[in-house]
Amino acid sequence: MSNSAVALNNYLIVGGLLFTLGLVGFLSRRNLIVMFLCAEMMLQGVSVTLVGFSGYHSTWSGQIFAVFSLAVAAAEAAVAMALIVVLFHRGDSLDVSLWQDLHEPDQPTLVDEQIVDEPVPEPQWPHLAVAGPLPTHPQPLTATHRQLDSTEVGRG
Amino acid sequence: MVNALICLIPLCPLIACLTTAVLGARVLRERSHWPTIAGCGLAAACSLALLVCVARSPEPHRYTATLYQWVKIDTVEAGAAGMAALPDEGDRPQSSVSYKSGPDLEISIALRADSLAATMLAMLTFVSTCVAVYSAGYMHGERGYWRFFAFVSLFVFSMIMLVLSANFLQLYMFWEAVGLCSYLLIGFWYEKPAAVAASKKAFLVNRIGDFGFAIGVFLIWTTFGTLTFDAVLSPQRIAQMNPGLITLICLCLFTGAIGKSAQFPLHVWLPDAMEGPTPVSALIHAATMVTAGVYMVARCTPLFRAAPDAQVFVAFIGGFTALLAALIALTQYDLKRVLAYSTVSQLGYMFLGLGAGSSLGTSGAMFHLVTHAFFKALLFLGAGSVMHAMGGVIDMREFGGLRRIMPQTFKTFLIGSLALAGLPPLSGFWSKDTILSAAWEAGHAETHLAATNAIEAAPAMQGAQTRANVAAESEQTATKIRLFGAEHATIYRLLFWMGSFTALLTAFYTFRAFFLTFYGPEKIPHEAGHHAHESPSVMCMPLWVLSIGAAFLGLALGHLTGFFDGYLEMTLPGEGLHHATNWFVVGLSTVVVFAGIGAAWFMYHEPNDLPARVVALAGPLARLSLNKFYLDQVFFFMFVLPLRAASQLSRFFDWFVIDGMGVGGVSRLPAWLFGKSARPMQNGMVQFYALSMTLATAVLLAALLWRQG
Amino acid sequence: MHPHEILMAALGQCLAAFTGEMHAGLAPLFAWAGGAGLGGDPGLRDRLLGVVLNRDVFGYIVRTFLILLPAGLGVYLMLPRGLPSKQPQYRRVGAALAAFSLVLICVWPVSEKISGGAPRTVLWLLSGWGGSAEFYLLGIVSLASAVLTITSRNPVYSALWFSLVLLANAGLYLIQHAEFLAAATAIVYAGAILVTFLFVLMLAQPQGAASYDRVSREPFLACLTGLLLAGVLLGTIHYSTSVEAIPNAAKQSVRPTAALARTQMTTARETSALVDYAQPHVANLGKSLFQEHFVSIEIVGVLLLAAVVGAMLIAGHTSESPR
């Protein structure tokens, strides 16, 4: 077994694993963007394989193919991002489960298991040192955002 | 040289058709008639030249121009390959003759011109040219002007090819092609429901005949192993075949002729075909296409000569149709329909002549074909001229006394009517007289005519044994010659009298129509408006040209000079003896003509109550005639109604059994069996689809590797 | 010999021994399964055993499958499954399993039958430096980042991990002398595409961890599918490079020169120029692209343009009311 063959082997293994991992991600994740990332990862796996073959055969074909797949991936990303933005505007969510309208008419819609919402952690604002005395306003300041910030600061 | 001429004849209308079809709608528009007129005129000139060429040609009097080989199938030589592969064995006969399972099929598209075809061509192209010129006036301003001329050119081309066919398959092909053109032209005004129904009817009724024709062609191939006219139509070869088979072939071919030439019982389409434009009626449904059947039977004369039974059948159908159609024509009020029934009747005459079984009859039939083409085209075009002036009205009760308004049409129509009635010096007299003479002779000749025919054919065959066989067979046939229990001669005698009576009726109904149209008080339908006038000269000129033919053709070519008989004999050799004029027949038909015209004069030249009294006297007979012997109704109940019932039955069978249980059942079965379990898979979730796809891919790959490893 | 080579060799030997033992230990299990399940018919059992263990390709696949099993389990454990994010021990266990599997892959033994000579050939490490230390480093980074990409709860983290995958891959391309591709991957992918992703994420991501980011769909089935696919793919690769003589697998330790490759290669496209490493690469690649694949390049350019126009068209109408 020659070195070039081993090198090819290695690239094929890395490419295959990247492809498989992308696939697993695509199948299991529900975020549209993450799914798309995973699809890109599958493409990367293929590109790695192609480059490995290119080096093994000492020809340009593999690399050229990879260049093309890169270009196609870029085009795909552009369209997919636009689609995702539109979908998000429609469904107000990136959940892929929202888009299952194309099922058999009398089949029930797949409902995901509901989990308890994790409480959104309180934003941890930095504690700034008070750089001066509080202004002495007659009323407490609660009206605007800007003033809200200043109250926080003031409380800190 | 001559071959080039022959090729040029169909080429001209074909080019005209293509030009009109391609350029008509956009470029030519109102000038669309020029290609057709030019093409037909050129073809007519070539045909006249061909007429002369054929007359001067050497012995077989025939030219054949093969265009290309259409079909060439070498029958697989069964056994040849197998025997070659086997080692030689002592007891196996070492012959180079292979076992052929049948003859080779070899069909060429060829143009074959002999005197019969040349005659037909000359008539066809000449009449076409006249009709094309006439149409330029008649169809002026119609929508689809170019379409009309494209179809007409196509028809002329197809008809020329039909006439010039060199084999039965080509004949059949163009037989269908002219049928198609007829269909297209009858339905030219396709917005008119009656026209559409008529075109459909014509097409379907013709199918019945064509089916018989096709069977006949198949039978010819299985019997003779070839389809070329040269090979099939040789009397020596026919004499070798089984006479029963020949009779069957003849009957099948005649079925085709019955359909195309509108003989009883398939004549019902022709009167309805008058829904098409009048030039079409003149060209296709009077002069040319409907005579294709006559032409075909004349072409197959050697076959029919060898089948006396079939011949009698042809004559009987012809005579019967002639009488029937004439009876119907007596009471019709539609001018074009009178002419249509007259056409059917005259075609019946032609078949009567063809069936008479003598060269006199055949040449008489062909001559009648030619003269009829002229005077019937003339009459139709005259009727079209009347219709043109009357604003599309064709019912004779609606108009009358037109002779002063339309003098040209009146004169030419008179000539045509006289020719159709058969007044002595005009052309119709000569041809009709020849046919009646032939029928008379067939009725008074010895009964062994067919036998002598067969024995005459025999000398060409080698060996006395065969000859004796044929003679013996002929004797048998002669004793068997009976149809409907009557001897042939009796039938021919009956047919002669039927034909003579028909001549009387013909004269009567022709002049009935003539007087109703042109005599009596002047009456113009309101559709015509105030501008009822003579047709333009572009329409009148063809009328005059045709009327010259209708008047003098018989005198010039007919029995008096014997020119036509002699010309036709180059192709259809007859008994060789020149027939003496049968003065009895001549006298009878002359008397009959005058009687018919006179009766019509008394009854119709001015309005009186004579027709009504006659109708009252005839009672049910008149009603029978008026309703066309209820044949349409009979056919409706005999064929259409059962067919409709059968189609309804098939429809329900198709719905409930084939679709419902067969196709539908098969397609519902898996849905019913697996649908429940498979439907949840279609859940609309893209990840689920991807999962099943990749899982299946992985499992499949593993399975493949397992199998391979 | 470099010190790290010796280290790797030693590690490889140990692990090779371990995996060999594993095969040996599993064999009786198969034997028992075959015998018990099929009524103790020795002929059938032997045949089954032969099928499972000794049939060439499938034996390899089964072994590959076993090697990848921990990784599959680890990924399964690491995938978000709706548990509170404060309990990350599942993730840790999963990560450990995946790492173990990765190490197994690195020290994957080739059967003695194939290796023939001393030292025992181990696929990645000990094959006389078919690869390089850089390769192992980059490969491991790439795979590990990939695992983290698909298992991160926060999509922003996913995107960042994916950028690491891309950078590692760019390194891998560099090793194979694909400089242009490496640069393009780094710039176009990691630079442009990923930034677009992040923009969209910023636009679309709700506050906090969304529920759909915290629950995976069918993680077990997905991992099983991946495991099967990876087993089949890698097993076949393993088999084909171990057993089947590769056409130009001559016993040279040098990379085949262009001329040599030209004579030996039967699979290369004749029209395609062979890589001459003496020449500047990007220039040659460009020549090849714009001479042999000129039409394709133009078409791809048009495709990109169309995609951009399409994207603007699609995303331009976002004023529709949410449903």
C-alpha cells in the first residue's frame, strides 16, 4: 500500500465522516438554519473526497469539481437564506415543523413534544461605577428606555 | 419523355396544393385560386398530350413510371438456413429450393398509364380545370377561400394518383385519400351542423365499402401473390385460379365500388353530401370521385369476366340502383338533391353496363362515365349558379321562371338537361344507348357466354389437359349460372327493361327540375334580395365550355365514329367485332326521352293541378318516393340504433367492469391493502423523507455489499 | 524517526492489540447467536459465521461498524433532547465516547494478511507516513468541530463551529496542494456564506434558547442511519484500500510524478492535464478551468447571478403579514 493510497484513504474517511455527520445533523436538528449548515457540511465532505481523489490521480478534475460545488453551494446559500427569511416572516419561527402542509390530507399534523420553556435568564448588565451624583429630579424616572437604563445603572 | 409527362400530371396539382396550403392564408388570400387553376390546367394539357401518346404507343399501349419502391419484404425462406446448418444426410433431398412460406411482398409507387387511365385523366383534369375556374367566382369572399382551393388541389392530386395506380395497394391508398378530400370538402362549412353530419356520414358509409375493398385486396394478394395490375389482370393467370375465389374477390372489390360510387344500399351518403359547396358537388360527387368505383370495376374487367355471377350481381345492383334513385328523384324539391339522385341513377347505369359482360357494355359504361362527367358537372354548376343568384336557396318551390333573369345559365342548363335525358344528338344519348344495347344483347345472347369466355382464355395455357379441365369447369359453371333462381339471360332482360324505364324517369325528373326552375311565373325568394342577376362571366364561361362537351362529345367520339371504343380496346381487348347499331334500342330510348320530356312539359311548364292529381293518384307510392323509400329510417333502425345500443352497452361495460372492477379495482386494491400503513409516511415533514431516503440507501448499500462480498 | 512518530506508533500498537482482542472477543458471541438461534445446526451456523465474519467486504463493514458504534452513541447523547441545559453530563459522556471512537479510527488496524510485512500497518498513523501530523491534527479538528456543529443548542455556536470545520478543511486542501480551493473555502465559505448565515440568525433568532433548538427530531433513528451509512462507506473504503490492489499502488514512497502517473493511470481522463507540482498551481488550475471547462465556468457564473437575482426577488417581499 503506497503512501498516496493511504493519503487518499485518509481523505476519504474524513470526507465520509463529515458527510455522515452532516446527514445526522440534517435529520435530527429542527432549526432551519442549522439544517442548512448541516447540508453545507455534507457538501464539504464531498469536497474533501474530491480533493483527495484529485491529489491521488494527480489531475485537476477533482479540484475543479470541488470549485464548481463551492460555487453551487454559494448560489444555494443565497437562495436558501432568502427563503429562510421569508419563511421566518411568515411563521415567526425557524422551526421546520411549521412547514408540513404537504402531507396527506387526512393525516394529522405532526406535533412535537412540548417541553417546558427554559426561563430566559435575566440579562446580566455590567455593573458600572457611578461616575457622579444622581440628578435630583422631582419625579422618579420611568418613562423611556434611555431612562430605564439609567435607572438600572443607578440601582447598580 | 412520356414517363416525365406522366409524372408531371400529378405533380402539378400537388405543387398547387402545397403552395396554397403554405402561402394561402397569409400571402395569396384572395388570389388563392391561381395555383389550383394553373395546376389543373397544366395537368389537363399534359393529360391531353398523354391521350395522344398512348394512342400512338407500341403494342401493350401502356407506360409505367416507377417512382420508388414502397414495400419490399422478402419472405423468410424457412428451412433454408436450417438446412444449411445441418450436416448433409443421405435421405434428405438435396435441393436448392427453399421452403417459402409465402410470396414476397413487393409494392412500388408507380404511375401506370394506359388508354383507360388516359381517358379518365383527360376527363378528370379537364372538368377539374372548369370547376376550379368556376369556383374562383362561386367561392369568392368565403372564409377559408385558400383552404377550399388547397383541398381541391389535394383532391385532384389524389384522384390522378388513383387513376394512375399500378397496383391495388396504391389504388386503395388513394381511394382513401379521395375519400378524405371528399370528407374535408363536404364539411367545408364546418360551422353548419348539417354539413358536419353529412361529412361524417359520407366518411362512415364509405368505410363499410372500403372494408370490403380491403378484404378484396388481401384476397388478391393471398391468391395471386402480387398486387400489380399487370400480374393480376392477365386472363391466363386468372383462368388458373379457383373460380369461386375469383367471384369472392370480385364481390369484395365491388363492395368498395358500392360505397364509393353510391350504389344501393350504400347510396345514402351522396344526397347528403350536397351540403358541401356546389363546385365540390360538381367535381367530386358527380364527375370524378364517385366514378372511381366504376373505374375500378372497369380496371378489373378481366377478373369480372371470369366471375359471371359477380358480373350479374354488379349489373343487378346497378340497374336496381338506377331505378330506385330515379324514383326518388321524381319527387324531390331540392334542386341539388334531384341532381344527386340523378347521379346515383346514372352511376347505376354505368354498373349495369359493366355488368353486362361484354366489351360493348364496358366501353359503354366508360363512355357514359365521361359524358356524364361533362353534363352532370354542367348541371351542378348551373344549379350552383342558380343558388348563387338566389342567395343560397335551392328549394325549387321557392323560385321559378328564371330563364329571363339568368339567360346564360338557362341555356347551358337546358343543354345539360337534354344531354342527361338522352336526347338523340347529345352526348348522353349515345352512352346510355350503348349501355342499354349491351344489356339487351346480354339478355338475348346464348347462356354460355361465360363458358366461351373461359375457353377463349385457355389457349394461352400450355397443355391440352389443363385446357380440357378448364372446359369441363366452365361447363359446370354454365349449368350453375343462376342468381335468385333465374337464369342470367332472364335477369339481363329484366334489367334492360328496368333501364329503359329509368331512362323515361330520367327525362321526366330532369325536365321537371328544369321547368320548375326556369319556367312558370317569375318567383324570387327574399333571401336573394333585389339583386338577383346572372352570374359573373368567370362562372358562365366554364358552363359554356362544359356544355360544348356535353353536346358534342357523343357525336364526336361515340358509336357513330367508334373512336372511343377503339381507343378503349387498346387496354380492354373485347370480342373484336364491331357491333351493329341496335335500332330497336335506339328507337325505344328516343321514344322514351320524348315521352318523359313531354310529360314533364305538361305537368310543370306552368303551374297547374296536374302534379297534385298525380300524387293523389299514386298515393303511397309518391310518399315513398318523397321520403326516399324510408331507406334512411330503415338504416337508422337496422344499424344505427343497434350500434348505439351496443355502444351504450360497451360504455357501461367499460365504466363498471373495465374501469370499475378491472382498472379501478386493480388500482384500489393496493390502496386498500397497503394504503392504511403507507399513508402516515406522507406526513409532509421533510426530515422524515430525508430519513427514510438515507436509511433506505444505507440498507441498500449494505445489502448490495453483502450480496457481492 | 521523530519523537511524535514513535509516540504515535506505540499508541497505535496498543490500540491495534485492543481492537484485535475485541474482534476475538466478539467472535464467540456471534457463534452463540448463530448456534442458539438456528437450532444448533453446525453447518448452517458455520455458514452464518462465515458470512458474518469471514466474508470479505461484510466482515470489514461489521468491524467498521463496531469501531463507529461509540461515536454513534456519543453523538446520540450529545444531541439536544430537551433536557435542561444545566445538566450537561450527557454531553460529556457523549463527547468522551465520540473521542474514543475517533481515536479508534485513528489507530485502525489493517489485517495482517494485507499488511504482510513488519510493522503492523495501522491505517492512519503507522503506514510509513502516508499522511502527516498536520493531517491528523486538521482531520481531528474538522471531525470534532463537525460533531459540535450538529450538537450545539445555540445555532450561533453551530455556525461558529462550522466555520472551524471549514478552516480545518481548508488546511486539508492545502496539504493536497489545492491552494486555490483552500483560499476559496476560507474566503467564500467561512468569510461570506457563514456571515450571511449569522446575519440571518441575528434577524431571525428569538430571544433565548428556542424550544426547537433544544429538542432534536428522532435522534436515535438519525444516529442509527448515520451509523449504518458511515459503516457501509468506511467499511468499503477500508476494504478496497486494504484488499484490492490499487492500480498505481507501487512500492515507492515518493509521490508519483506526473509522467509516471501518466503512464500508470488508466482511470484519469486523457484530456485532463496532470498536476505538475513544479508549476505554479493556481495558474495551472486557472488554465484548466478556463480552457477545458470554459463553458461550465460560464454556466456556473450565470447560475450564481441567477441565484443572487432570485434571492433578491424572494427576500424582497417580506412585508406580508405573518400567518
